Amino acid sequence: MASKLLHNRLRSLCRVSQLSNIRYSNSIFSTSQNHAQCRFYSEASQQTPLNPPPPPSPNNTSNTTSSTSSLNEFELAKFSSIAETWWDAEGPFKPLHLMNPTRLAFIRSTLCRHFRKDPNCTRPFAGLKFIDVGCGGGILSEPLARMGATVTGVDAVDKNIKIARLHADLDPQTSSIEYRCTTAESLVEEQRQFDAVIALEVIEHVADPAEFCKSLSALTIPGGATVISTINRSMRAYATAIVAAEYILHWLPRGTHQWSSFLTPEELVLILQQASITVQELAGFVYNPLTGRWSLSDDISVNFIAFGTKPGNRDETLD
Ligand SMILES: C[S@@+](CC[C@H](N)C(=O)[O-])C[C@H]1O[C@@H](n2cnc3c(N)ncnc32)[C@H](O)[C@@H]1O
């Protein structure tokens, strides 16, 4: 009974028709492929631990700093080694550059609706404070700042922050971004809070996803929003995000992703719920190899993004 309720809840989250530029299609659970997800979900809610097992590499497990830290030193070393390439649109971060317009469309649509802003104006996020957790070289922080948000970008890799700072300083619209080499949990200790907390493609690289979500929630003001994107722990994701992207197309360096570190949408919804963030909307990203473009979809079997809210009255907590 409980799993059926949760299943129905997940179905209702995937109504990407709410996104202004997306054509509505049937529920994600209407195809045979997604029936498999539905079963997976039912199992997950009863048996699967919320934190998937750590990646099999011994390096990956032995180098985490502590149970409360989100840092996974093995993961961070990978990003440090390619930090100089953040703004090379043909380099290892090419998939993120290609995805950026699509994920920004989701963020603009969901956050404008939540904060009652006009998505069609040039600076819809004016007056809002956003944090981009795991900002890398700033490829998401910069457009958010151009859309008017007061942006803080944090990353655990110092080289990333240096690259982000140098790049943001090239444009007066982005030079006001606050970049810091730190973690979400450190900012929680500083009692920082933001209208929207955004962590794209980060949770699959942290030591403890559930603890990380708790930190993201603590950084979100009551009545605020949290946006997370990641990769589904599905066989399709193994085939495309790892085998194709790393071994065939060489889009990403080999070893960028550990399949066992991925979360299913069901797991993400649950750990966010446990962190007091209610997921309101889920959407998938799909890649069209013919056009070389990504688009939003109701197919969450590989890349997906979640928008959630924290209960409370935002007006009572603004600075
Ligand atoms: C795949 S990149 C995503 C970058 C950016 N969010 C984007 O989507 O363009 C993951 C980033 O998360 C950072 N990262 C990993 N673990 C982190 C942690 N515990 N705290 C902060 N940043 C972290 C890495 O250094 C890296 O820059």
C-alpha cells in the first residue's frame, strides 16, 4: 500500500507538461521500460538502503574523510586533474556545456513559478539568493547571475574555484558572484541560507548522498527551493552515461562515473523527503545524437533533474 502511494506520487512528479516549452506526453510509467522502474521503486521503498553501496574501487571508499563530510577525495582528485578544461566547450565538460541550456530552462521554469517571477523577463531572478553547490568552473553560476540572481558558487576543489573566479571576472554581470572553496556542510555551520539551493551533477560524487541532502536542506530557507540533477542507477545509464560516454565517444575521461554511486529517482525523492524537501517535479534530459542537443523529457531513465521545496513561509525568513 505504502509503495503504491509512493509510486503514484512519483508519477505525478513527472508532469513535464508544466514546463512552458515542453509538449506533454504520457506518464513515465506507461511504457514497459518504465514499469521496470516502477517495480524497482517498490523494491527500493521496502528493501533497498537509501544510500547505495559505495563504488567498488578501494580508493573510493578508503579516502572519504568522515561520515559527516560530503568529501570523497578520490572523486575530487578526478575533477582537480581536469580543472583547466572547464571552459573548453569541446573538452571533458562538453556534455555539461551542451546540457546547460536545457537544465537552465528547467530551473527558470520551476523557480519562476515557485517564486512568482516572470520567466520571460531578462532578469527573472533579481532579488533572489542562489547557491550553486559543486559549481565547478561556474558554467551554471554565470548564467544564473546573468538572470539576476545573487549567486554564491562553492566547490571542494580549489582549482575549480580559481578558474571560476577568473572567468567570472571577465564580465561585469558575473563578477559579483561569490566563489568559495568549501562544502555545503561548512556553510551550514556558518548558518548561511539561500532562496534556492542548486546542486547539479554533484550528488553522485559525494561521500554520503543522504547527509549531503540534509546539508542542502539546511541551506534552503523555509519556503525556499532545492534543485538537484544526477544520473539514474539504471542499466540504460550504465550503457549510455558510462560505456558510451566514457569508452566509445570519449566525451568523458574513463572512470568519471561509478555506476553504483548513481541514485534512482525514487531514492533521491526519499532522501530529500527525509531531509524535509518535498520533490514537486521531476524531468529527464534526453540527448538527440542527430542534432547534438539535449531536451527535457518525461524519460527519467538516465539523466534527470528534481525540483523540491522546503515547507515554511519564505517572507518571514528573508534578510
Ligand atoms: C560533474 S561536476 C558538476 C559541476 C557543476 N555543478 C555543473 O553541473 O556544471 C561535479 C563538481 O562537484 C564538485 N564536488 C564534488 N564533491 C563535492 C563536495 N562534497 N562539495 C562540493 N563540491 C563537490 C567537484 O569538484 C566538481 O566540480
